[in-house]
Amino acid sequence: VQLVESGGGFVQAGGSLRLSCVANPPRTFSNNAMGWYRQAPGKERELVADITSGGSTNYADSVRGRFTISRDNVKIVVYLQMNSLKPEDTAVYYCSQDVGSVRYWGQGTQVTVSS
């Protein structure tokens, strides 16, 4: 399984970014849960949001109401729309895919929010 993230960057507080994650091979995408995690310097990796194959979503308390996870099973992409960004959202964001009992990771994309 290969996961490739894009869409990170530098943004001022209050701004928005949309992260994308393309999964390969396509046959593993539609039947498996996908997620976004993040890791800030000196901190452990934490769940941001995840979405089941059926479209049910779950969010960390710190991002609920600001971030939206979605998936496109035709384009084989999972998105993370991030609005009202805060400096504490600064981190490397990782896409994940659960295939059976194995969790696969992308290489990560940096998000930096300035105050």
C-alpha cells in the first residue's frame, strides 16, 4: 500500500488548507478505513480524524467543528479540509489506511500556522 499526501504549507492563523491523500493500489481503498494523524515536534502522533468505508467520521475534540474529513471512492482520495487554523495545529500530517490489522502510513506533509 502506498499513500501520498499533498496540500500542506504555510498559512496564517484563521486561514484554511485542504490536504489530500491518494491511495495505491485502488482495490484496497473503498473497503478500508482511512485517517489523518498529526505529530508536532516533541509530541506523540495523534489522531485528527478518521472515516470508515461507509463514511462514518470521528474527530479529535481539538479539531471538531473546524476540520472535515471526506473520501472519494472513485478518485481513491481522502481529504482533510482544515478551516480556522490555529498555531497549535502546526504539525506534520500523516494519512493512514487500515488494511485488516495493519495500519499503513504516508510520508507526511508539513502544515505550519503562524500567529
